[in-house]
Amino acid sequence: MPQWPTIPQGLPKILRPLFLILKPIIQFLTLLWYLGVKIPAPDAFIVQTCIGFYKCISPLFLQTVEIYMDLYMVMCSLLLLQNPPSVLTLADVKWASWVRRSAFIVDWQNFCYTLLTLSLGRSSSFVSIYHWTEKHYGKMAYGSLCVTKAMQHELSQNWGIKATILYDQPPDFFRPASLEEKHSLFCRINKSLNEPYGLRDCVSNGLTGSHNNDPNDTPFTTRVGADIFLKQSRPALIVSNEDFGILLEAALMYDRRVAALFSDDESTGDEVVWDSIRDGKQFLYPRLLFIITGKGPEKEKYKRKIRKLSLK
């Protein structure tokens, strides 16, 4: 679905009330189109709301209208609700399940009232309202799911809710890659891996003189005849699409620590280190190769930041 309209930056303040009136109308028509025409009716309908989604106009009112539209316009036999964030949604889904005679199941990930406590404090009346709402409508659910024994115990002892533990488990195809699969992957991206990004690039420098454009030779693996081997001199591989700020800070700390160790040993120069790595010698701190995935809006920003780090 398209993003909900937000208040334009240059909109005069006198016109903002008009925009706030038009916004729910646009949302109503958009949801009507998607739920009534574009989205086929499923057997099970999963409801999941999002914190910070409603920022411009009465959050509770808009959330109620949209949830009711979702629930009453889509035929379903099961309503599965993830909590939190869903205090108001709990009531909506319960009433919708009663009208449609659908089973109402809550997936307890956390408690909304405890999250609210972090910002408002335990003495806030809103926290008490959230607590009562979650407990009251949670007990009215046909069934409850959770992923830990601690949550199951909390729901049973303090909420009077019997929940079934459903552990997060990977599918059967999620398994460690075989050596042949690893080699095939590294061969496909080998050109990118060996492109020198800087004078101190650990992969391109580490392989200088040993890499002869052999399509079966990568920084991590090599094929000899019909056999594939992991290289003793391969770098440690880190794949990340998470918080780059923490990742880069850790990489800088790692780089400085290794540089300090080498500077203490005057006999261990850069050329000696690279020659030793090519010969298969393993050091206490291995080389690190970071493969960063994703195409977010801050990609160029972090690329510039990485270039300025001058990691060795």
C-alpha cells in the first residue's frame, strides 16, 4: 500500500486543519480500494499495528476506523493479533471476531503497558488503562501464543491466561551452506571482493601476487581438481544490514587494537604480515571482511564515512 499522506513541509498553518480533515477521507478511500478490490479474501487474517504510525490526527480515532474497516470488510475464519502494540486493537479484533464468528488468537510478544511505563512511569493513569485493557481483552481471546516459558508463566500466574509456547524455528531449507555452495557464491562475487577499495584493503592486499585470475580461486576457497578447500589464510566474514554506527565503531576499535599490537613488535611490518598470511600463518586477530547489504537512503552517507575511517 502507498504511504499515508503527511503534512507538507511548506503548508501554511491556516491550511493544516483542512489537511487533517482530508487525511482520514484519503485513508478511508485507500483502504476501501485495497481491502474491497485489490486484496483477495484470506482464510486467516493477521492484524498487526505499528507504533508511531499515526502522527498527524487523533491516533485512537483513526486506528479504530482503520482496524474496523480491515476486519469487517475481509471474510476470515481466524483473527491472529500480535501484541504489542495493540491495546485498542484488542477490543476491535474481539468485537470483529464476535460479529464474524471467527476465532480470536493473541500472539503475545510483550506487554504494551510495560513499554508505555518506560516513557510515562508506573504511576501514570494511561499505564493503568493499558494494563487493564490488555488483561481484560486478552483473557477473552480464544487462544494465546508466546515464544518463551517466562511469558507463559507470567500470563498464567498474573493474568489468568493459558498460552501455548510456539518457539521460533527456522524452515527446513535454513541450514549451514555446504562447502560447494560457499565456493559457488564466492566465485560469483569474486570480482567485487577483489576490487581494491583502498591501499589497506585486507582482501586485495592480502592476495597480491597470489591471485592469478583463476575463476576457481577466491579469498575464502579454492578448487583443486574435483575437490574444494577452505583457505587457511581466509579472512573472517561479517555480513550486516543492521545498525552501521555500532558496526563501524566496533570495526574501528578492532583495527586500533590490532595496529597497537603490531606497532609493539617492530619486526612485524606490513609486508611481513601479508607474506605470512599468504603463506598460511594464522594470527590471533584475523583479517575481517565486511559485506554490507541493503540499499537504504543512507547508503552513500555510510560509504563516505567508511572511506574516512582509514582502516588497516
